[in-house]
Amino acid sequence: MEATAVSLARSVLDGVLSSAGTAIADEVARLLGVPQEVEFIRNELEMMQAFLKMASAHPEAAGRSDTVRTWVKQVRDLAYDVEDCLLDFALYAARTSSSRVGSWMPSAIAERHRIAARILYLKTSVEALNQRNQRYHLAVGTAAAAGVQEAQLPEHDDEPAFQASAGVIGRCNEKDAVIRLMLLSGINGAPRVVSVWGMGGMGKSSLLRLVYNDRDLLAGFDCGAWITVPHPLDSPEVFRQRLSKERGMTPEQKTIEEHLREKRYLVILDDLLSQEEWENIWQVFQFPNDKDSRVIVTTRREDVARHCAAAGHGPDGQELIYELKPLNDVEAKSLFCQKVYKNCDYLVPPDMENQANYILRKCRGLPLAISTIGGFLANRPKTSIEWRNLHEHLAAELESDLRNIPKVIVSSYDGLPYHLKSIFLYLSIFPENHEIRRTRLLRRWMAEGYIGKKRGMPVEDVAARFYNELISRSMIQGSKASRGVGDDRCQVHSMVREIILSKFTEENQLFLIEKHSNDIPQSKIRHLVVSRWKSRDEKLQNITLSFIRSLTIFGECPASLISPKLLLLRVLDLENTINLKNGDLKHIGELRHLRYLSLRGTDISKLPSSLQNLRYLETLDIQDTQVTQLPSGVAKLEKLCYLLAGTNFSKDLLRKMESEKDNGEHTLLPSLCCNPVECCKVLNLSVRAPEGIEKLQNLHMLGVVNVGNGNGVAGRLKKLTNLTNLRRLGVAGLTEKEGQDLCQSIGELKRLQRLEVRSDSVAFLAQTPPSIPRYLVSLRLCGNLSSLPKWISSLNDLAKVKLLGTQLKQEDIHHLQNLRNLTLLGLWEKSYIGDSLSFCAGTFLKLKFLDIDGLDKIKTVTIEKGAMPELKKLWVNTCPSLNDNDSGLYGVPDLLNLNELVLKKCGKKENLVKILQRQISDHKNRPKLLVGKSIILRAHPSTPKADQ
């Protein structure tokens, strides 16, 4: 991954040059008396950028010279120093523009001299770097000497590199072998352990998914769970909590041991690393159980596999161990064709057969290697010359033993455009097996300065485009736990993360502290991650904080870490941090460069008034906290784009609202409240937003806003028209009059794409003339609507609709059926009051996901032939009145693209389940059928759920 330094350096330079070229920078330079020096630095940086552009297009050339790599790193470090100075520049300029008199105070003069002296020093540093370049003839000569021509790569080329499901093709025999081991009788019905081991990338998880999805096998178990083992697993309690969560248990219920004692359970433990982790896990299973239960383990290590299997012997003390071996030639060829041509039976043209065989011989049947290289070729010209060129590019990696698979992954990394390399490395900040929320990642990228505007495209859209590129290239995978259509969360394969983590650390960009780490960084670090810190009172020592750009904490927050010494901090991510206290934020106002602040899921109840000093803050995330009021100074944060509070729009939202209203408890559903006097009767606990919040014209996201009743709220609703950049708005607790005002206001928000309304009644939406923005892509409604507004049928961009408590009837469904871009429809609790639900032929032509949940009166769901031709997921949950015959869920065989059918928590439906099993068996796609007696037996195993 020699291109790492080039990529990082160029990304930094892009940000520096965009700042250095602004009018404000020129003005400050003149004020400081150093305009020529600043111009000189800018010109030199542009030359460096030109060199790095060439070097990033030819990583193989840059990688052949140690001197070039060294020079590139020096360019990057200098660029960071320049950027640090520019940050001082910007703050000084902001203070100067707001107070001309104050700029001539002694302290201000001293600060001017300090910044000017620093710029002069930087000019000297740039000159010295340039002289070294000339002295060693580095810049252009290296690529030429290596015989590399000017780059001909497109700026955005799609080269899938890593596939999570690579092991699925050609594993039928292996699946049968594992099942045979599982079916061997135990001793006195005691639980038994089966270990599946093999090298990383062999497809162990994919094989176990095939096993876990086998409906005949699952029929013999009462319940199941899939756990991806977190690393490290420090105690039995960590696993006990994880297993309880996976089984859907709450703290008020009985223990997991009591829950499983009388059940025949199947638990799969994916990616176990050590014997110590196993000992912590096995302690949880030390309870009486004579039901012939099974625990299946996957691991990369044979010694771990044998250690686990020894805990649950088979007949006569036999250890149940299975080694997963490489694919045979036929299976390897099928996988290769699937990745390159999207057809496992494709016949490779005769003139390319030799090249294909050459690649497959070097891959030696390893699914990850085949998938990686096949994905790399998928969007390349499919010619013999192109494949021969690939041989030359990957020669060293392909000629080596492909058990050293990281070389192949590194080659795929080198094939990324430079603008994707830095943001891909950035993913190593998150722990192994962590599900990363898409919006969290994108906003962090933007705050770090990795994303710039492109041809007038908003930065948010550019970031989303880059994210989708990484998904399409299969460098990251959409999380299996993502609910809905699209990749709302992502993960990095553990092998890939291991590589990028080492490279990001080698470049002195990232320092990771786990537990009581005694390591001390030897140079400037830009990103600090603290993970699983056990003692709040123990302080971090010997860490220089003054250069850190991002601080991310997982678990306990070390005391006094949030310090004024974090002079250049841009990202402070404390999401789900444990035991975070209000006092820990006392210095937050001194972190003047902060752009991203997340306190989501913490115990914070009050924000300091000094928050108003954060002039550059773009994201403030206080969802799921105990904050009840925002400081008045928040209205002064002119650059604020994302203000998040309240709770997510979830299936249990209606029950929470009703519970809070009945009990009068102030424990649920925090939301932003624009009314400083009184909150609405539905959401008692609310976060009050200060006067002037409607003046923050850079806001892209605002919600959930609880407007409440009375005292001029209607007037403030009309001022929402000032938020011309608003893309997402959530409101709660409106009266009919306020609802009408809201509709009039948001009709003028031309960029609004996502709207959420929560209230006892949202009937005003049906009564109000249609002034809703025509470009809505998402609509969420919670409250009594009675009838769906006819104007909804005119929202042709609408892609997602989620309804709660709307009490609709069959005729209301007709207003949705012809929406030409609708891909997701969620009909949740009390959203529909009829006892039959029908979808007519020729309707819902783009729908991919139908989620029916909590409709306790519904008896029949009918999908006529020709309806929903693109449907992929059909979920029917918590519908106890559903008929236990073919009328209960009718039309499944006609859903030709279906790949997942869920029927759970609908009571005892033996006949219906048998009918569906028979229909699925005859279905050309063989969709996954997920049914459960109490908790769903999932066909898509995944890691524990991430934040919502």
C-alpha cells in the first residue's frame, strides 16, 4: 500500500488549497503583512499537488523509490502544518471582522506577530522541501525512470474488490458435511460444539449462513442466534449481554440461562480468535440442558477449533471439527464468472480462456482472492489485452503464495482513485465488526475536510457518491442488519480493516488506545481512538493532544481527556460513550475548530453555554440523550447544518408515545421544542430550542421539532421558510391550525426531501390544500389520519413511506399504488384498520420492500399476480389474526424477484407455514423463509445492531 502516503498527502493539500485561495485568506495575509509569503506557499503547494496527482495515478512507480515515499510524507506533514496555520488564520479573521477596534489591542497585535512569524517559518520549510526535491531529482523523474506513462484512468471507475458472500458458490458438499457433524447424537443430550476452521477469506461465514438458512435443519431447534464475536471479548458478561440482546430479551426478563435451559438451541459464534475468548463464552453455557443443543464456531486457527470442540465431544469422545478447504477448479471457475460476468455459467471466450485459467491457478481456489480479482475485472474491458495488463500490475501478488491474501487486497486498494483512498483508510477508526451508520460516516468525512464541492454539487451529495462508490466496489459491505432498501449502515471486513489499520497507523495518522495501553506515539498523530478504557478516573498520559483532528471514544471516557489542549480538534465523537458527565464538556467551548459533535446515546443532560463559541460547528447530534434545553447561543452557530434530537421513527414509537401520555412520565422521546412555555400533550419530555433557530439558513436537517400549543408558535412556523437549504424536517405535536401553517411553510422549502410528522392527529394533512414540496423522497407519519391525502399520489419522487397510527382503509392504499419510484412501504402498528389488505395487479411496480407489522386485526394479505413485480423483501410480523390457511398470505409464488420472506410473532400458524414452505421450495429464487416460534430465526446473520 505504498500509495497510502500519496493519497493522504494529496487529500490534505486539496483542503489546504481550497482554504488558501479564499478572499478571506488574502485579506488576512495583507493585514499580517505577509501577502507575498502566502502567495509563494500557495504556488508551491499547487506544484506539490500536481506531482502528487501523477504519483497517485502511478502508485507502482512511487512505491519503487524510498526517496519518493519519504518526500511524499514530508509534503503531507508540511501540508498539515500549513493547514494548521490557516485555521489560526480563519479564527483571527473572524475575530478581526467582528471587532476592528479589538484588533489593535496589545493581545491582538501579539497574536498577529505570532501568526506572521509562523507563516515566514512555513515559507522557509517549503523552500527547504523544494530544494531537497531538486537535490535528489525526485518529482517527475521517478515515474519516467520507472517507465510509466501518463495516467489514463477515468476519475470514477468501478472495480469491485472484496465480496462478503464469496464463499456461497460451490459449497453444497461442505454444507452437507457440516450438517452431518451437527446431527451426530450427543451423550445424554448434552450440548455439543462443532468447529469450522480455515484461513481468512475461505468463506467460513458464508458456509455457515447456508447451514443456518436450511429450513429442515432449523425445524429441529426451538430457537437460534448468530453472534459475531466482538474482539477482544474480555468477560463472560459481555457475551451474556450480547446473546441476550440477540434473543430479544430485556433486563426485566429472566436470565439468558433460564431462557435457554428448556430449549433446544442453535448458537453460531462467528470469527472466534482465541482460546481465552472461548473460555469467556463457554462459561455462559454452563447450565443444565439435555435437549441436544448445538454451538457452532468459526475460527481461523486450528488450535482454537480443537480447543472449542473439546468442550462438547461427539460420540465416543469424538471432536467435531471441519476444515474448510479451497474451491475445486469447477467451483472456482463458477465463482470467477459470477464476479466478472454476473453469471456463474458464463462461457469465457476461447481467446481469453488461457488468461482466465492463469488467474485461477494463482488464486488456488481461495474464494476471497477469486472474488477480489474477479470484482476488479468486472467493470474493466473484457479483452485478452486488459487481462494480460492485469497480470503485469498484480504480478508480484499473484506469483506469491495467495495465503498471503492481503497483497491482493492491497492491490485493490491501489486501484482506487485517490479521492477514495483517504476516506477508505478513515474507516479503520471504527472497531472490528462495528456497524457504521452511513450518516455518521459522511458527516465525519465532511468535518475532516476530505470532501470538497464538485461542479456545484453539495458537499453532502459528493460524500454520498463516494460512499456508494466504495459499496459498489465492494471495499465495504452494506450491513445485513440494515432495515430497508439501501445501505444505511456498512461494515469493513476484518481482514481488510486489519490492513488499512496498520497502514493508517504507519503513516502516523491514527493512534489506537485499547484498555490500558502503554504505547506512546513517536510523532504527531491526527486521529486518536480510545476503546474499552476500563477506569474513568485513570488519565491518559504522554499523549500530545495539540495536533489531533479527531477524537473518538468507544466505551468508557477517560477523565479530563476533553481538554483545551485539543487545539485543532474537528471531530469529537462520543456516541454511546459510557458514564459521560455534564462536567466533561466544560471545555467544549474552547475547541474552536470543532465541526462535528456527537453526544448521541450518552447520559448528558445539559449542554454548556460556551457551545456558542463553536463558530465552525456543522453537526450537533444529541439524539437519545437527556438534554431538555438547548443553550440560547445555539442560534448563533451560523454554519450548523445538522441538528439532531429526539428518537428515531421506530415501530414501537406509537407505544412509547401512548405509554408516556398515560403514565405522565418524563422519560421518553426527547425532541426539539420551539415552544419555551409548554410542550404538547403527546411528548412531555422535550428539548427546547431557542429563539432564532429558524435563522440558521445553513441547516440541512432539523428535527424532531416539538412545536406544542400556544404563544406565537404559529408565527414561528411561518418563519421556517427562511430555512431554504433544509432537506429534512421532523415536527411533532401540532394542532390543526399549526398543521395548516406548517403545510403552507414547507411548501416553500424547495429542497425539502424528507418530512416526518408526529402528533395525536395528522388529519390536517388531508384537509390542507396541497402545498407539500413535490420532490419529497421520504414521508413518515405517526398519528390519526383516517384517510390518505389525494395529493400524495402526485409525489412521483417518493421512495419511502412509513406509517404509524394512521388508521387507513383499503381505498387509501390506492393513493400509493401508482407512485412510480416507491421502493419501501412500512405499514406499522394501527396504520391500517381493515381486516383484509389487497394489492391489485399492475400496481407498486418499483416496490422492493413491504413491511407489515403490528396490524392485529388483519386476517388476509392478498398480492395479485402482476403486483409488486420487483419485490425482494416481504415481512409480516405481529399479525396474530392472520388466517392459518392460504388466504392468510396469498400471492407469494407470483413474486418472481422475492429473496426474503418473514413471518414471525403471528401466533401458531402451522398450516400457513407449511404452505409457504412448499411455495418457497418451488420458487425459482428459493427465497429465504424466516419463521420463529418466539424470536425470529434469521437467515441473514450479522453483527450486533449498531446505533439507529
